[in-house]
Amino acid sequence: MVWTTPQRVQAVSAYLRTGSPVLTQRGLRREHGWRRVPSARELRQWVRGFQTRGTVAPVGIHAPRPRVPVALVRAIRRALARNPRLSVRRLAARTGAQRSTVYNVVRGQLGLFAYKLQLVQRLKRGDKAKRLRFCRWALAKWRSPRFRRCLIMTDEAQFCLDGTVNKQNARIWGTENPHATYEQEGQSPSITVWCGVWAKGIIGPFFITEKGRPTTVTGPRYHALIRDQVVPKIEEQGVPLTKLWFQQDGATPHTARSVLNFLGATFPGKVISKKGDVLWPPRSPDLTVPDYWLWGHLKDEVYRRPVHSLGQLKRRIREAVGRVPQSTVKAAYDNLPYRLRACLHGRGGHLEHVLPRS
């Protein structure tokens, strides 16, 4: 809380009379009707400043902030009108102003916000009805603590050597949500990563490889990954597989007959998938924890510094997963019912695909 100079004077006067932070706080509440009172530390700092400097004003506040030139505001406005994806760093380089000044102009004077890209798939006829049906089912099941503890949401993602697309670093300035999309050309060397997220944390990462080299996902490779690596890792958690719900999207390798037969035998009656026990709605990455949180978080961590080889990329991914606190996983996992309700509120449409930066 920012305390005004008259409030500081009143508090210091009361402190000098009582000599006790607790008595001062009680007096400010009782006699002056203050709902919030300064802490003992703040009171002592103000008294010390009054005794040494003869003032209760904060150190360094002596003159009003200089006004930003009108020409600079106009230059920033024109630059963002031509390209709303410019970062504060680039705006500062173009205008010759400090970054803090540019940020204050963009937020304070132009009233713009930085929106973050989120990649989504175009919904087709009938998709909204399927999304609504799943959201109603999932919200009803979410009331059960057993379901919340036993739902595993899984997905694969590609990590490219050059870092595209790190949507965590893509921002669009605007006064309201621009609903923009991102297109890219070309493809750098990449590796496919599988992860699962549940109440106990992150399962993985596992890499889709053939003879130690990155490769594409096929039905047999996905089957071998789930059978030989994922299921044994889940069994280490000590939870019976028959109690777990296993969610996957409708990608073609996921719905191969051998894969669905294995999943049906491993998680009887509890496979959430296309052609599974519970139908997973198509084109719904915004409803899975890996898609709406994990991949963006990992890519933001992995690509903080340039990556020079696929081996280094794999090490970075493992280290980034290992550093994720359980509290962060829980917060992202607990966000699922809010997204399900938002989908219902939006009548089955996609959630906002460009989100304001927090």
C-alpha cells in the first residue's frame, strides 16, 4: 500500500507518543478509523527517517516525474499501429527511449495490453456438441476426490532445435483481445516428447525415438512407448492401474487397434479417447493440462538460451520437467474445472485463444 505524507506524519506522531508499534497501530485503528495500518517495520523506518533526515517522505521522491514528449508517444503509437507484435525492447531501440519509459507509455498513456498467443484447431460441425457433452461429464466426475486423484491427461509435443514456436515469447499489443493466429514456414530438426499430468505431478518426459534417433509417431511406436515406458513408470507410483483414468487425444497413432486394446486391458472402462470408453472431443487441446499449461511452460524454460543440438535439447527438457514444483503442477491441474465451465459458458466454443499476459 502507498501511504501519503499526511498519513505518515500522523503515524509517526502517534509512535513518538506511545513508543510502541502495537499501541500505535491500535490507536490508528481506534482513534482515527484506519482499516489498514502500517507494519512495525514501516513505522520504525519512518521514525528513523524523520530523526535522520527531518522528513517522513520516501527516499528519492523529490520531484515529479518528467512528462513524456508528445512526439515520443506519437512515434510509439505509429509503430504499434504498423506492427502490434513489437516488443518493448524493440520499441525502445527504434525510438531511442528507455524501456521503462516505453512501457509506461504503452500501458499508461495508450492503454494497451500484451496478449499471448495460444495455438488452437478450427472446430468443425458437431464439435461443439461433443465438447459440451464431455465438459458436463467431466465436471460431474470432478466432484469425486477419487476421480481428481486418478485422472491422467497425456499429450505429445514437438520441440524444434530453433525454438519455434515459443508462443510464451509472442505478444500482441492491443486494447482488447485481437484473436490473432501464428503461421510459420519450414521445419528445423525436432524431437517429439510425451508427458502426462495428474494430481501426483508430471509423468515423463519420454521421447519418441527409433534406434536412439528422433522419429515420427506411429501406432506401433506409440504402443511400445505406452507399454514399455509409460505404464511401468505409472506403476511405480503405487496406484492400481484399474483405478486410473487415462486421457489421450484422437491422433491417428492413439486410436490404432493395438493401442486401444492395450489401453482397454490396462485401464478397463477408464480410457478417455476417440473410440475409447469416454469420447474425447476432437480438436480440444484447450481442455488438456499438457496443452494449456505444460508445453508452454517447458518451452519457455528450455529456450531461454539457444539450443545447439538435439542431445542438449533433450537434457534441457528433462531438467525443466525436474524443476517444476508440485505446487505449480497442482495449480495448473486444479484449473481444469474452471476451463470446463468456461467452455460450457461459451456454448462449446474454444476458450479465448489469445490470453492477457499475467
